[in-house]
Amino acid sequence: MKEDVEKILDWENTSPKQVEIPFKPARVILQDFTGVPAVVDLAAMRDAIKRLGGDANKINPLVPVDLVIDHSVQVDVARSENALQANMQYEFDRNKERFAFLKWGSTAFKNMLVVPPGSGIVHQVNLEYLGRVVFDNEGILYPDSLVGTDSHTTMIDGLGVAGWGVGGIEAEATMLGQPMSMVLPGVVGFKLTGQLKTGVTATDLVLTVTQMLRKHGVVGKFVEFYGQGMSALSLADRATIANMSPEYGATMGFFPVDHVTLQYLRLTGREESKVKMIEAYLRANNMFIDYSEPQKEKTYSSYLELDLDTVEPSLSGPKRPHDRVSLKDMKGDWQACLDNKVGFKGFAIPKDAQGAVSKFSYHGKPAELRHGDVVIAAITSCTNTSNPSVMLGAGLVAKKAYDLGLEVKPWIKTSLAPGSGVVTKYLQKSGLYKYLDLQGFSLVGYGCTTCIGNSGEIDEAVAEAIVEKDIVAAAVLSGNRNFEGRVHPLTRANYLASPPLVVAYALAGTINIDFEKEPIGVSKGGKQVFLREIWPSSEEIAEVVESSVLPEMFKSTYESITKGNAMWNELHAPSGALYSWDPNSTYVHDPPFFKSMTLEPPGAHGVKDAYCLLNFGDSITTDHISPAGNIHKDSPAAKYLMDREVDRRDFNSYGSRRGNDEVMARGTFANIRIVNKFLKGEVGPKTVHVPSGEKLYVYDAATKYKEAGCDTIILAGAEYGSGSSRDWAAKGPYLQGVKAVIAKSFERIHRSNLVGMGIIPLCFKAGQDADSLGLTGYERYTIDLPSDIKAITPGQDIVVTTDDGKRFTCTLRFDTQVELTYFEHGGILQYVLRQLI
């Protein structure tokens, strides 16, 4: 321990040397999409430890676990005053089984707090209620810190709490007392000066910061924000920036505690005595920043600076969160996207087809769609709905538009899904809620919706119109992810924007508009109306925030969490230390990970004569690997469900079925937009089974390889596994028989998840990739790894050979000695289980 502390204190010298340290966070936070598989694994580990002669009660969290049931709101009903209740009822009806399982977990395991569904999005609940800042454990004070099973756990960094996303596998081990092994990171100093111009939002700022940091390169690093510009940023603004750390690639985007933090703690109803204790403790330990005092220059690994006055209104898209576009350039950029070849900024629509019009009838009235027309507009996501300035700003845009007679077209699927009930309270107090509702932005639920792929179905007539003329339809959402196929299968163009801009584009009905030169609509008096006429000033927004956002709202909202709600309280859950698995359940299934486990670890191993299951290019995300959205009717997962008499309307989403390994193994690589080089330009969830030459669903091909006793590997490009921190993006390939992934680079959390499942991560040497080495994927691959774990070192060179004579060297991406130990045991959970026995 003393040596580890000294390494951290000597950070300037040790961080460039890839020094390994153990980290034990103060707590772990889960949401239900990842919470269910975590509790499933804990239940299965209890069964395994009992089978192997150990004490099942040793499987209990040793650190506090906060589990927020939030990722469960599908927008089945929108544009209705009954939307909230209807969607909640649908969710309970669909998800009763997994909710009951989590309710069992809350009593079966010690140290686990379960926040019932309907309370809000995990990160907003964490920010407004769960975040301690400083723990008081029976008189012993220490800083709050955490890891969470969602990549946007980093939102808590805006409150001065060190936290970041990890894979579910790593989180489970942490819960059971296993320290996290991490390499001491570099820290990028990001200096903020000036202040935002009037009318510019925190969303515009975060999209700018994301673009800058992506360009700078911050993967695996911490980013700390500092400078006099900090005083101009509210806590909610800071949380918005911290939230999008995964999008700019950093492990953490940290804002140290200062007076703004203390003001926010008071605003959100934390007790005054607690706030004073936090300030006193942090000041005593030189961890409090007081901008009224002269600031010493700090040492960072590298530096960036942004004058807030230079930030412009922006969107990001159409396919990646870091592809920022200035609002003034949006129309030109969109038209270029239509022309460009298929890629992150292109759809390759022929010139003669760009003017296509798809006419249809909507509820008996004539309507039409063109390329770029908006069919989904969603005020959603923890990134923005936690920020009163942008939420009330959206309400002001809706009101000004309504007063002038502007209305959103009825076929656009609009929705409002705040991250907590506090938002509804201040929108109602301000008098602006009704105007959002009148424009179609009805309250649909408290939780992740469109941003996670829970957008629900769009109107059938609209869907048919899109398909008939192959229209590139658009979604505009106040979210943080817009990867292809994530928001909705029929919206190929997806743009991230502030809530006020979401309302604006819904009113315009198209992204093919220059708001500076073209009117957003026509008033009831026949006058052209421009966006600038309905856009609120920063002063207008600040006045409404000041009068409408009150501490009592936070207190009353979160007092109800401990009481639950009627549906949750009436839900029957089983009891007992061991879970009684239902073999017929399609939601919760006894997983195979520990079934054949023995007391002796299997040891290190290489890979011999493996086939290539998939051959990918760059930027394959966890959404591609393990989708969270709808289950396609023709997919292997759909066949599995239909074979068990599950009606198509009850398929629910992949995210909701993460407690069932049979569904998730079939859903691995099931994204309809995935690009696999084997398919030579064709897009979709299939691959070539090399021995037979058959084109099969990936799951079916993997099954054929497994049945023949053949291992498989995956070839990939840069940023493999970017996006959400999905443990099933590693568990799924493991169940499909994948033994190694060879990529140009890995996203941090996904690499860790692969390690946690015993899959070998390898990186091509700089300047090399599958194409430059002449690899087609039709070869058979042998990875020469010593069988003695002591003969392997983190980051060593590994030789890969193929059956046709190719030979190349890769870097082994087991980054620490502890990760090699996990590999020796067949995975991190197997290692922890053996330690407990």
C-alpha cells in the first residue's frame, strides 16, 4: 500500500512509465440493463461456490452497491397526456420478471440499495441524490469514489466525485472486494476562460469540447478542467461535459469541488451540516478549489485551452457524437452528406434521387417525406435533461412558437423523457410544461429512451413512406450517442442537439434548412418566422431557472424513492439466499460461465488454427457487437423467442433481456448496420462460414465452428469496442467461441471486458492492419502464447502465423500483471470465486 501511494505521489515521473496501481472505489453503481446480468452472475456464483464445497454467503457485495432501475422506458405511447402512465404500465407488464428478480437481489444480497423503476436515469439520480462527495462511515471520513456499469457514470465527475464506467464483469469483481488493477493515467489539463455568448447552450459547449478532446487524443487519460471560466459554468453545465467523457474518449472528465459544487448540494436538498462537513474535510486535505484566492499553476501531462466566448450553436452527426457541425453550416453539411460515399459523413444518394418525394396518407390527410425530414424528435438522455437551463430553454422555444401559431407536424414522433421527476416539477412551476406538451413533447417516462434505442415504433404509414422511396430520414435528439442503427432502424441520419434545438428542428420538420436565411415556419397571421425570433436569451433562461428550480423539489422527489411506487411495492419477489432458476424464463437464465469450473485454474493458452469469424474495419462499437435496441423479427434471437411462444409484440429489447444468455449469445453481432468485410459491401448481421462458403447469421456460423471443435478469432480496425460499456459485448463473443481479437486499437472499457472473459486482446503494430498485411480472413490463425503464465509479460510481442505462410507480430494487450492472472484463471470472476473458496 505504501509503495502504491508513493507511485501516485510521484505521478509526474511514474505516469509515463505504465505503472500499475490497485484502486478500490468507495462504491459501485449499476443500472438495471447491466444490473440484471450482474445479479445473475452473483446468483450463479453462489450456486458454483456451493457445488465446489464453499460457503454461498461469501458471495455478497463488500462495498455499497446502488442499483437504479432506469433503462426500461420504451416510447410505446407518445404525444398523449396519458403517455407516462401508459408507458410505465407497459414496462411493468413486459419486465415484471426481471424487476422481481432485482427485488429478490435487494434482499438476498447485503449492501445493495435498489432504486425502483420510474425514479429517473441512474446518472441523474446519482448526481442529485446518491452522490456523497465525502463518505462518513461511522465517523471515518473519506472521498466518495465509484465505478459504474454504464460509460456515462462519468457524469458524477461534475460534482467533484471521481468515477468512471467499467464493464459489468469488472464491476462484479469490485463489488466482491477485488481491487481494480489500473495503469496510472496521464492527466490532460483543460483550461476554460471567458463565458458563453447569449443563446449558446451547455450542449453546444460539450459538443465543442468533445471534438477538441477527440482530436487531442485522450483515450485512457483523465481530463481535469480548470481556469477562471469555471466560475461561469453551473454545476449542471459541468455535469453535461463530464457526462460525455466516453464520447471524447477519456476515462474521466473531472471538475474539482468548489463553491459552485456546494451551492448545488444545497440546491438539491442535501443537509446543511453535510455540506459544511464536505467543505471542511476537503479544505483540510487541500482538495477544495477556491477561485477567490490566487491559483497556483498545476502540472499536467498535456494542455488544452478554450475561450468559452468562441463556442457556437452546434449539432453532431449524422452517425458519430464527435462529428460536430456548426448550426450555421448545417444545411451545407447535410447536402454534402447526401453526396458523399457511404461512411460516417455520407449516404451516397445519387443526384437524381436527392429530390425524391414519398407521398403518404397520415390519418386520412395527405403528407410527404423528403431526404432529411425529421421523423423522431426526442428530449431525452442524462446528458441534457439534468440541466435546467437547456430544459427550460426548450420550454421557452415551445411557448414562443405556440404563441405565434407554429406547430410540430403530427407524424413526427416527439417525446420528453427527463432524467428525474425534479424536471417535471420545475417545468410545471415555470408554466412551460404545457407548451412542450402542446407541441407534442409529452412526458413519456423517467429513464433512458430514444438515446439507448428505446424509441419505440414510428407510425406505420411513415415507416412505409421511408422504405418505399429509400428516404434518408432524420432523428434529432438531446442524447449522447447517435451510432447507426441505435436510435431507430429507419433513421439513418441521427443528430445530437440541445433540447431547444430539438424543438426547433421538430418545428422545421427537416434538417435540410439554414436557420439564418430560411424561416422555421409561418405564423397564424401569415408572416414568416425565423428561429432567432423564438430563441430565448441567456438572461431570459436564467430568470426562469432562478424562479422555478427550488430545493424543495429535489427533497420531495427523492423522499418518494425510499417509499417506492404502487406497482413496485405490489410486485411479488422470491426469497432465499439461492435463486430458484426457471428453465422456461426468457428474461432470467442460469448462465454457463461457472458450470464446468474446477478449483484448479486452466492456465494460459494460445490459439491454434482458428478461423476468422468476422473481419471488421474501424469504429466497430459495442452497439454493433451487442445491440441494446429492438430484436429484429428474422434474427436468431427472434427465432429463439418464437420457439418459446413469445409473441413478436412482446420481444422487448436486447437490453431488457441481458439476464438471459441464450438470447444475448444470439443477439451478439446482430446489428442490422454492421459492416463485415466478408460480405463485400453488403450491410447486416451475417458472415461467411469459411469451410463451407455459406453466408449465415453470425450466431449460426459461430455455432457451426463450435460444433466442429474449431476456435475463432476476430480481425478489426481502430477503436474496436467504442461506445457503451457493455459486458455482453465480451460475454457474447465468448459464448460464440471467440478466443482472440486482433485490432488496430481498443476502447478502454471493452478491452478490459475482453480480458475479464479470458479473450486475448492483440494490437497490430503501428502502421499495420489486416489490409496492409494482406489478411483476407479466409486464413487459419495460430497465436503463439506460452502455456506458462510466468513466461508472459504485459504488453509483450506475440507472433501470429497463418496456414498460408503469413507471419506478423502483435502487441499483447494484457496491460498489467493482474490481468495475466485473470487470464490464467479463465476470467476475472473465476479468479475471484477461487479466492473466496
